[in-house]
Amino acid sequence: MKLTDALKNKDKILYGTAKIIKNSKLLVKVFLSSNYPADMKESITKKLGKVEIEQVKQNSEELGTLLRKPFLISVIGIKK
């Protein structure tokens, strides 16, 4: 699943590290921004378990723009 395909269904999108971790059992895939901190990446990987994680080339500013939000988004989760 590519990021652009995943963003087409707005009802299945979660963003924000806290929401992603809280709803980890509902997720199919997680996209991390290119500037997501390495130490946090290790932490979120452990907490998400078997959820597929992909780091994309877009930074957090670009992810915010893709979702048409006026703020930075570092992590996006796609629900089942």
C-alpha cells in the first residue's frame, strides 16, 4: 500500500504518535515522516508489534499538507 492510495479513504486515517499507539490493534500500516526522530522510531516500532511501518520520503510539513492540516504530522496510521 502506498501513501497516496492510503490517504484516499479519509475515514481510515489516524495521525499523531499517541493516537497511533493507543489504537495500534486497529491499524494495518503506519507511515513515518522522513524527519521522524530515530529514537522515537525504535520506541514506536516496539509498541506497535506486528503493524507494518514504512518511512516515507516526505517530511512532517509535507505530510501535514497532504492531509490538508495547518500543522506538522509526523506519523500516519491506516485503520483496518
